[in-house]
Amino acid sequence: MPRDDDAAAILAARSDIVTALMTAMMRRQARRRFHAVRLALGSRPAVDPAAGLIVYSNHPSWWDPAMFVLLQSHVFPGRRGYGPMEEEALTRYAVLRRIGVFGLNPDSRRGAARFLQVGRLVLQTPDTSLWVTAEGAFTDPRRRPLRLRHGVAHLLHGQDNVVALPLAMEYPFWNESAPEALLRFGPPVAADPGRSVADWQTTLTQALEATMDRLAEDALARDPARFETLVSGRVGIGGIYDLWRRRSLLRGQRPHLAHEEPGR
């Protein structure tokens, strides 16, 4: 079993300076790789600052942890974020330990015990948050029924003054050569110490699935007005097509490289 001092060391390893540098790098990468990172209007959560917070999400892409970093900065700047990652992968990116990432083997009993121990310490520590891709493996956001690992339900069982916040993510292509990063929070689920693990699992699954369905409607609408833009990214198609449109510079006009209309 992991020791209590192991969990404390994980929390202590996080560096605000390294986290700020990594956040800036993630924001720069998002600008290069996405047309925009967008958060659904009206979904910014109101969470009691005194409550423990776990954000649990679907897992459609390699980009999901980067979205966690950006959302932590934009939505919960007063909290210090933590989250699990497979130990084998973390050994290749050891710097992530300095931004609150801790390693575990999710398919082992020791890994499950480590997740519960570190997770409980995070939830009991003021001004922190825990971020988890609850599906545990890359899964298309349209797949139903939704299947979540049971770790979050076990973590929340018996907890008090804790909020579970569903987060839906997907990365569709709209009208530009780069994809959109679309994000939506669902209503917070307050802790209930009397709720069983099975009840937690059902509640968490239903809440996240409903949030994903709402985001799917937003994605299908292809309407940026449904979102607030957190990061503005790359526009244009590239190559000779954009070079041709830049000919307006010769006429003293500013070229509009986006495929969609200005302001969208």
C-alpha cells in the first residue's frame, strides 16, 4: 500500500512556476493546432471555494490533459490542479510531476489504492482540484452507453464537502483547416456521504452523458456564438490558396484568411 508521505510528496512536488510555464506552452500549442478553444456559454461552474473539487471527463483525444491545463488556468485560477497518468508514460515526461501529475497503474490494485490515497488528500487540501479522464481510454464522444471506470465513484464514496464536476470535450472540424476544441461543464454534483459506490457510478455516468449530449448539440450547430473563446488559434487553409488571398496586401488591404465570415 502507498504510504501517506508518498501522497504528501506528490502534492509538494508541484511547482507554481513550472505550472505557469507549462500553461503558457500549452496555450501556444493550442493556438498552433486549433482554430479556437471554446467553452460553452452558461457552463462556467459556480463551485464553493471551500469544497473539494474533482473534474471528471470523457476521453476523446490525446489533447485532453492540455485542455485540463487551460481550463485550470481560465476557470479555476485560485486552485492548484492535480491529476493521474499512467506511470510508464509519466517516466517519459517526468517534468509533468512538477505540474501536479502523479503516476499509477490503473489496472492494478496498487494503482487503485494510490489513486484513492492521493485523490483523498487532494480533495481534503484547500484550494486544490483533481482532474480525471474517467473513461480511462480513448473513446469516441458519440459512443453510447457511456462506460466510466469505477475509481471516481470509489473516491467520492463517503466524502463530504466535495463537488464532482462533469466535463465534456470533443474536437470537430467546422469551417477551417484546423479543428475546434469544444468544452462544456455540466452542473456540479454535490457529495452525499450516504450514497453507495454503485449509486455514485450511476449518478456520475448520467451527469457526464447528459453533458456530452449537450455539447454534441452545440457541435452539430457549428455556431461559435454558443461559446466563449478561451484561446484563438490558427486560421486559413495554407499553401497557394492563402498566398493568393494575401494578394490584397498589394492593394493596401488586410487579407482575411479565415474560411468563415469575420467575427465567427
